[in-house]
Amino acid sequence: MHKTHAHDGAPGAISHARSYELFSAIAFAGRRRRIFGRLVELAEVGAGDVVLDVGCGPGYLTALAARAATPNGRALGVDVSEPMIAQAQRLRAGANCAFEVGAAQGLSAADATFDVVLSSLAIHHITEEARATAFAEMFRVLRPGGRVLIADFLPPEGPLARHLVGSTAGRTMRDNPVERIAPMLGDAGFDVRATTQVSWFLHCVRADKPGGDE
């Protein structure tokens, strides 16, 4: 859902930041705040946390995380799309909510910077060859004991649904291998805590970085 670069030829609304914002609000049928709020809850974002949202798009989840981290916490959203970051800055940047251009496979943050890493509807846009690197980067920038929550589209079931999704959104969403997220997080060093389905289309994996006070 959060596109790769603006010049990568992404189809339809996801290649245009303002259209994407409208598309996202409509697609969630008035439940966007509830669904993304649930992601913040599953990641246990709380006051004082420093949060990174990888593949933030126009920043809706980032802003919710920033709100949950107040007082004294903050959230940073990163996305490879400059138009998406510009849109996020225009709509949602604030005293404790910032955005910058960046790729999951090469995060600019120092080691052990964040308490929580979030990524929603973005992993399927990262090539399969690069996903292990992206998860390793998330592990690197998390503090010991930190939490990661990955949410991505469940692939459609049934031939008609698969045809419709494939013809409109492409193979990456039609064949999205969400079942690989948990084992890949484990390979990156995380302790996988739970997998959860949020709404009818979101597969979520919560994992922790070993260490901290545990």
C-alpha cells in the first residue's frame, strides 16, 4: 500500500500521493482510525516511546503512533517516495511527528535508536530478495527489548478474487506471501510473539528484540 519510488511505474492511485490519501480513506470504509489504532495497540506504543514507521506513505499510522507516544515520545515515518513524504509532512508533521525519505533496506538511524518499529502495508512492495535485509535493518535500529509490528495484506482467496486483485494491483498483492513474515523475522534475530488478523485483510506479526529488562 505504501509504494516504492514515485518513478517506479506503480499503477493507479498509489503512484500519486494525494490520490492515495483519498483512496486509502475510502478503501477503509470509515474504519481506518480503528484499524490502524489497533496496530498501535498491538505494538504497545506508550508514552515516551520512540517509534519508527517504515514505509509510512502519507503518514496516517505515524501520526497515530506519535499521539500514543506523548508525552515525551515521538515518531518518525520513512518512505522511499518523495511525494509521499511531502504529503505526510504537509498533513501530519508536528512537534513529535516527523518524516524523511528513506528505504527499509538502508535505514539512516543509528543502532538501537527506537523502542518500536512499525510497518503497515509496505513489505509486499519490497522485493523478496531485499526483505531479509529490511528485517535485519529493523532489528539493528531497535533497542534491546524493543518491539516490531509488521502488517500486510492477506492474499485473496478464490479464483475470481485472485484474478481481480492480480489485474488491478499486480502479482505482489495477489500472491503476497505473508506466511513468510514470521519466520523471516525469526531469522533476523527477533522473538516472534504473535500473529493476528486485523479486519478481514490484514495479517500482523508482533515480535520483540531480545534483551532489555526481560
